[in-house]
Amino acid sequence: MTTVFEVLFDKIDEEIESVSGAMTNGSAKTYDEYQKLCGVIKGLNAAKAHVEDLRRTTEEDYDNDD
């Protein structure tokens, strides 16, 4: 069964891949654009960490209810 957390992880990973691919293909024409794309990836990774924390907390709460 696919959980909402797995869907979120997949979507975030897809976006990271997309931005990384754009960087690899030279879409950042200036250093400022490159920094912006790096910030996007950093933010997506932070979001992933928050989702992982929420997943862990939710599972612990669920396990404690049994």
C-alpha cells in the first residue's frame, strides 16, 4: 500500500531531479541563477526531512495506540 508519505517523497525527488537536470543542462546562465537553483534543492531537501520527521512521529503514535 502506498502511503501519503511515499507519494510526497516521490514528488519531492522528482522535483529535485528536474532542477538538478536543468542545472546540468546549463539552464543557469548566471551565478545568481545557479545559486537560486541550489537554494531550491536545499529547500526541497529540508522539506523531505520534515516529511520524514512527520512520518516517523505518525508511525510512533500509531504504534503506541495499539
